[in-house]
Amino acid sequence: MTTPKRPRKTLDDLRAAHDPTVKIPSAVRKAFAAMARDGDDWEYEIDLAKRADLSVNQLPEARPSFAAHIVIVPGAHKKTPRKVWFADAKMAAKLCKEQPRAFKHWAPDED
């Protein structure tokens, strides 16, 4: 009987598991793919963090890379606007273009 060959452990595997500059964007992209699969166009930031298996504190580091996917929406009962993440950046752009008074893209100076 032969022993099953174990998978190689590469530096890319280590980075994917522990380097935040690799791990966080990868988790966000996987969350976007899950949103598309589930038919969800958007998620509030806290829900995206849950879907991506990240803490909300990890998302600020990813925002600049995904700025085209993030829309600022007014808070209904809160003074602080909310961040909404779109799986499809084109859909976020369309919303901001069609309703510029109500929705705008997130910008780094908004934190």
C-alpha cells in the first residue's frame, strides 16, 4: 500500500493564510463571488465582514483597493453614514450616477 502524497506547502500558501495584504483582499473577493452566487447585489460593511470571515477592523485596510465597490449611504436613524459593498463595481457606479444626491462612492478621506 502506498502512502498518499501530502500537498506541498508553498510560500504562497503561508502568505494566503497569514499575510493581511494577501489574506484580506482574497477574503473580500471570495465574499463577492458568494454574493454573486447567492444573488445578493450588496451588503452592509458589517455583513460583508461576516461573509468574508473577517473582523470589521480588518476592512479599512482593504477599502482603498475596493473603492469602486463601496458606496456611502445615509444612515436612516444614525448620524453616521453607512458603507455598502457591491459585488459588481459597475452596479455601484450606476447607483451613484442615477442618484448622486443620495449615494456616492467612498473615498479614503471619508474615514
